[in-house]
Amino acid sequence: MSLKFFIKIFSHILIWCIVLLVPVYIMSREGTFDSRPYMSYLTQLSIFALLFYVNYLYLIDKLLFHKQFLTYICVNIVLIAMLVGIQAMVMDVIFTSAYDGTPPPMEERGGRGGGPRRHKPPFGMRIFTDYLLIVFVIGLSVAIKMTARWYRDSINYEKVKSTQLEADLRNLRSQLNPHFLFNTLNNIYSLIMIDQPKAQDSVHRLSNLLRYVLYDNDRKFVPIDKELEFTRNYIDLMKLRISSNVHLNVVIENKGSKDMVASLMFMTLIENAFKHGLSTHKDSFIDIKILVEKEKGVLCTVENSVSISEANIEVRNSGIGLANLTKRLELIYPQNHELIVERRSESFFVLLRIDFPVK
């Protein structure tokens, strides 16, 4: 049995010991102890305990949690009626009988020369009071049981959420890496017949990039310096196929940050810029800025021109890479990121902000 089970049992025993012994101490403070009030107390307490544990251990799980509300209420009504009837009879015997079968003392019975007679509580008042206490006891059992279930379900939900997060991230990586390789190989293929030295250099750069993707990138987070180095190499590789009419502006700066960041966060934005920002027959531009501040976060902006043939492209149709990036941000940085995607009059603009966690 687990430690939590023993703690639960011990806490129940401790509470009942307090409930049973405190009245004994209170009733015996004057040096005398009348057992009849205590017997009445025990009778009432036994009824409450029975109702509490029948609900706590059985009825709530079998009926209430299975949404059998009417059956649950009917069973409790029958159970309450039986127990209150038994309690009323026992209480009546306790208040009307004397010790060892002898009549109660004169001062308790009243009469000539006697003091005021002690009356047992009226039957109606006893029933009314008992029902209020019974409702409270049953409500307490339901509250405790539902609180325990809510706590257990919340823990299970967090475990499932964490497991799903890891599975989704693995799935996104499996989609991202082949997508990256496919586009890069297309770039190299276009260079083979045009400039073989550049193609050979591209193959060397690609091997470095694949080493990062396959090995350094396997962890959930990587040092920001490595991610920026990968991004620079990727941009240099993509630059090899652009023509002279494309104006490329790149600013990548790290102001002393040693923080970790989720890998391959900027590649999708840069890839889309080169995909939609290049034009073979008119001037076009790509503007990439990545600024990292120590213990603050990352600000990445990418803006590129849009050709006439792509003027009607919707933001949501910018490729599976952007959709995957959006999902990754929601999974990894649920409350610590901002992604703005805008289709402007003659350009496509994306802003990505990632806040580093407070240390």
C-alpha cells in the first residue's frame, strides 16, 4: 500500500479520535460525568459517520459520478429515513430511562420539592436539527470526494498534456527536417549546371546544416548562439541562388545572451521569404532582422516583396512550415510568444517575439 493511503487512514483515525474524546473532556470538567448525554452524542455521531462513509466509499462513486442523480437521491432519502427513525427511538430510550433500570432522580423528574424538570428535546425539533446536520454531512462527503477527484484528474491531465506535447514536437520535427532537406537540395540542384564550385561549397554548407539538424538539434532547446549560427549558414546557402535584382538585408545580433531557445524557430520564416520574395523579372527585396537581448528574449522580423502572381496568396496558405511554426510556438511558448503575420500592399511581413523565462 502507498504512503498516501496510510496518510489518509491516519488522518481519518485522528479526526475521529478528536471528535470522540473532546466531548468527554468537556463533560467531565466539573468532576462528574453523565453518560446519557454522551450516549446520545455517540448515537447521533454513529448515524452521521454511517451516512458519510456509505456516500464517500460507495454511493458517490457508483451513482453520483455515473450521473444517476435521481437514484442517488432516492437511495439517500431511504437511508436517511431509516437511520433517523432508529436514532429517534434510541434517543427516546436514553432520555426516558434511568440508570440501571431505576427511575431518574427527583431533581431530574421534577415534582414536589424538586427543581425544574429536564425535558428531552421536542421530537419535531430533533428531526429538523438532525436533517440539517445530515444534509451537511452528505454535502461534506460529496465535496471531499469531488475535490479529491478534481485533484487527481488535474494531475492526470497534466501528465497527458506533457506526453502529448512531446509527441507533437517529435511529429513536427519529423515533418520539418525532410521539408528543409527537400528545399535545400532543390537549391543545390539549380547550381550544379551554373556554377560547380558554388555547388560544391553548397554541399559542404549543407553537410554542416544537416549535422546540426540531425545531432545538435535533437534536444528540445539549444543555445541561442548555435541557433543563430545555423540561421546565418542557412541564409548564406540560400543567397547562392538569388539574382542581382534581389536586395537582401540581413542583421543578426546577439547582445550577450546565453539563453536557450527552441531549435529551428527562424528557418521557416526565412524559407518563406526566399520562396515568395524572389522575382526573376523585377526588383524584389528580403529584409531579415534577428535581435537577441540578454535575459529578455528574441525579436525576429522578416519582410519580403510579393510578386504580382502571388498577390492573392492568403496568410494562412503560406506553406506547411508556417502552420507548423505556429503550432510549435503554442506548444513550447504558450504564454511567452507573439507571432504577427501581415499581408501588406506590396510585401509580406512577419514578426516573431519570444520571451525568455524569468530566472
